[in-house]
Amino acid sequence: LGCPRFRISCREADWLGGNDQTALDACAPSGKVIVLHLNALTDDDIKVILAKDERVPDADSFKRNAEQFSLEGLLHNPQMLDMLIAAVQGNNWPKTKLETYQLACQEMAVEHSGEHKASRKKPSIPIGQLLDAAGFLYATQLLANATEFNEGDDASEGQVCLNAIKIPDDLPCTQALKSRLFKWVRGNQYAPVHRSVAEFLGARFLAKKIKGGLPLSRVLALMTGFDG
């Protein structure tokens, strides 16, 4: 590539936020690096991509199925769109919403990048554990009526601060935040990849807890206000 005046980086969640930006600024002749983000795909972009993808026999049918299962929000991210096409094998969608969400979330939890796998010092985490960790975080977020997660100590109103909650020892919450089950917002802050995914995984986590002995009345008490 020679020495272009730009760099393209994937997986911005792996960045160290302001620390990385400061280090890059020090290397730049102007002393300042401008960070640009790709816009989400438009509806027209999605139609063009689906129409030209040989794995999708019918673009309109694919889009209708995604809307039927409330997954249309995932189509605006190129990587998510590609993942969903691969997961449903073009247009072979599962029969139920439950099966569709299970399939989509499992795909999002898988690390497909060989480079990222090789860079990890620890063994890869089982998908089930990642889904449980994401479910714990999402259940906490939804019950607290929060919008984002914050790994730092400077959480503001509407954010769940990871340092302020007791995380079960067996749940890899930090790794879950860095997966495609969440999206990076800024600095140490993350948000749900999609509201419906948060609701599904949060409900999945609570359902497992209830089956394990957590009283349903306790869960309902957390969900409802003083007026019932």
C-alpha cells in the first residue's frame, strides 16, 4: 500500500479508546488523527447487496423474513447482514422466532476472524458461556432501564457500570462486550447490537435462572413498578 494517509481498522471495540488515539496523534505530522466511522447501510444498500448475493435466491423474501422475526435492525450492519445470510443459508429460515434468534445469537458469538483468534492469549470461551454473560448484562440493563454499558469508573446516568455490579465468577462479561453481541459506542462504552437481541438474551438468562430455582415472584418484583 505504500504509505497512505489513512488506515482502515476493524473491530473498533478492541481499541483502547482515548489512549490509542493519543498514541496515534503523537505519530501524526499534524499532531491530530481524525477518526471516521462508516455509516450504516440504507434500505437501498441492503436491497442491492441482497439482490447481488448469489446465496440469496429472493431478496424481497429475505427482507420480509427478517422483518417478520424482528431482525431487520441487523441488516443495516454489513457484517451482521453477511452473518445472517450465511446463518439462514440464503433463505432457509427457521420455522419459529425462538429458533431464529438462537441461530442468530450463536452466529454473533462465534469469532470468525483467524487473526483475532491467533492474537488471544487465553483459550476461546464456549459460545454458551458468552451467551449467558451477554444475557446477564442485557437482563441487568433492561431491568435497570439503562441504555449503555461502561467498563470505566465514569458511568453517567442511563449507563450500567461494570465495576458497580457483582458479576458471577463464571460469566466472561468483558469478552461478551467485545463480541458482536454488542456494539462499541465510544471510549469504554458499549450498547446492545439491537434491542430485540437484548430482550431475547436477557429473557433467556432469566428463564435459565428461574428453572434453576430463582422464584418467579422475585423476577416479577424486579420487572414491575410500585403500582404493579
